[in-house]
Amino acid sequence: MALATDANPTVLESSGAAVSDDSGLGTQVAGVRAVLQSVVSGLDPDRLLGADAASLYGELCAVDRLVLAGKTLLAPRIAESNHWEAAGHRSPASLLASLEGVSAGQARLTIETGRRLSLLPSTEGALRKGRLSGPKVAEIAAAATLDPGAESSLLSGVEDEPLQATRERCQRVRATAARHDPVATLRRIHAERHFTSWTDVEGAFCYQGRDTAERGALLLSRLEQVTNRLVEKRREAAGGHARTSGAGAAAGAGAPDRPESHAALRADAFFALLVGGEGGVGGEGGRSTTGETAGTGTIVDRPPLATVMVRVDLSALRRGRVRPGETCELDGQGPVPVPMAEDLMGDSFLAYLFTEAGDIRAVAHHGRTINRTLRTALSFRDRHCVVPGCRVAYGLEIDHVVPLSEGGSTRLDNLALLCHHHHFQKTYEGWELTRNGPTDEDPGWSFAPEAPFGQEPGLGIDAPARPPPGA
């Protein structure tokens, strides 16, 4: 539902139809605002008893929760319309952030929470009654979306408990839901992946993000390798001493030349991975702290190999899912779905640890890494994502057309380059990649969702009916 103003009439959505705002909602809200403005303008806290001040504070909090309810209900409608684009904003969150004076991230959370309410009628009802604060409704909506059966228990007593207690209860629901359907959890995390940046009050560039566990593990593995190479380069530049340069120079003339923290070196390594060179802070013309020009490839001269350890029970790997008491996790990242572990097997060096009653009985290594020759041939053949109509040529991922777990081989005719989006669809959402062409010059790829149950190719159910004999 969207409010209208005299300057910018919009529409109200009622019973599935869009109608003009002739209900006077805008006038009513403007009247409430005028009353509140009058109260606040005449407010003199020093003339109130402590009990009266606390009571008034509680009433204002109740009003604030009702205002929050209205904003949360309106946000999805604004996002679905094109008003934000017509108003010159790059996204719905940008428009809401400008109206409210908050960050775009907070505005996005309001939109997402409002969308989830369409599936959670009890939560929406509690919100409309002013029972839920902003943080509480966001926590409950996120958890109840994963497990709708837990909605009523999450709402029970929520208005009287501290926010931390609500968060803990929601966390338990999310953890349980993730164990029940880890692939669904992975899909949700993937859909919510993001990288955001902003400038703080000192003018520093800040950033944060969220992504799936396997991409995080690969990123951290590469980051640590580049960090270690950077430490070695700076040790060599310092004449073999253990300390590294840069921190003292950055602090100004006469500052002590002290060792840089590992966190600072990881920041340089992160910059080097994206831009090239060593990512140092000193020098002019983009030069690093060792005097070498950034972008020359002295640190990142090739993609570093990622080493990721997967702990998975062999029985779970064979079955395709984890049962109680079994393990499938990335070392340092936590539990992951078995399909993710299988996908990582496609282009990695695997270490198998066979255990019995908790003791390691044997260790075996098996290499399935795609060698340089295959990579060169693959890059020459597939210059972009092979899915018809997709021309993405960056961040491509190697896919085994027939998965290794199903007997596929690491040969050129069973490999293809896919963008992350289509690789995710094939691995976790049942899409099928098929090569139809006879030669590498014209592979003739097709990409389609998995056929509905009972209509798989070869069953004849979805084939056109044959004409009767003699027709």
C-alpha cells in the first residue's frame, strides 16, 4: 500500500487492484505528524517527574513501532513500482534511504522484511498492532521464513523479552532449518550475497560483504597465500630482517619503523589481488612500499592456487546428504551441503582421511586438478560462459558437464566454462548443461531446467503422440 501526496499522487493497492488515493490516508498521517510535532516542540523534560517521563517515553516508543509497521508494509510496494527510477534513484533502497536519512543497507533490510511478511500473516498482524520493534521483526521474519512452523512460538512473549533473547531464539530456528535443508539455506545465502562500501567520517574507504562458504574459503585461501608472498617480498626488501616497512612511513616523518600487523598486510594483499602489484600505501604514481610499480604483477603474477580442506564422511558423500552424527564441512567455515563438497572436488587436490572410531587409520592424496594444457584449451574454446545468450566473459568457473561423482572425466569434451550464476544453477538448482555439437569449434551447448518428474527424456511421456496406423 502506498501513500499519496498532493505533489506526487501515487496509488493504493487494494484487493489486487490499483486505485487512486482518495481515502485520505495521506491527510490522516499528516495530521498525526502535526500533533506529534506540537508535542515535541512544547516538550520540557525538566518539568516532568521521572515516572511521567518514562511513561511518555513508552508512549513514543509505541508510536515509533506503529510508524515502523507502516514503513515496512509500504517498502515492498515502492520497490515493485517504478517510482524510484522515475525519481532518479538507482534502486528502491536508494529512494527509501534518502527519505528516511539512513543507509541503503538498512533500507534494503526494510524492503526484504516487508516482502517476507507476505508469507507470515501472524508476524504481520503483530507488527500492525505495534508489538514488534524494527530489529525484532527483522529477526523473526528471517527465521520464520526458513521454518514457518516456528512462527507462533517465536511471537510468543516477544514484546516482553530483551532483543538478545529474541535473537538467540531466532538463531536456534535458523540453525535447525539449515540442518533440515542445507541446500535451501545455501540458495538463500547465495541470493543474499552482497558487497557494500562507504566512506567513514575520516574519509577512509570501508567495505563489508556476505557470500557462500565455499567462495569465502577460496577467497581466504588465496588471500593468505598472497599475504605470505607479500611478507617474503618485504622481508627481502628490508635486507632479510623480520620487520616490514610502511607503517612508520605512513604515520609520518620521524615515526618509529615498527612491524606491520598481519591485518594490514592482508589489506595490501586484498588490494593486490584486485589491482595487481603489492598494494602498498607509500610512494607516488601508484608505487608500492618497496618501490615497485603497482600492477606489474610482482606479487600476483598468476592466480594463486586455493587449498581448501573438506571434512566429509564417505557415507554422506556417497548418499548425497548428511545424516545425524555425520560431517560435511569446510575447515574453518563450518557445515556445508554435500553438493558443495562434490562441486569443490571438480578442480582441486583432495586429501582423504579415513577414520575409525575417531582415529586416523590412513591418509591418501588424489589429484584432480585441471592441468595447464587443459586450461589453455578450455580458455581458447570457451571465451565466455557457454550458456546460449550469456556473454559473461569474466569470473568464469570450470564445470564438469557430467559430474565426477557420476563418473564424468576430467577431459576437454566434459568441461565447460560457466559464469557463477549459471554454474550455481547447474550445481544446486537442477539445471542441465548438454553439449550437442560434434566439434570443439561448434560445441552447440544447450541449458535447461531439470525435466519434471515422470517426463524425463527417454520415457516417451512427453513425446508427441504417434498417428494411428494407416493415417
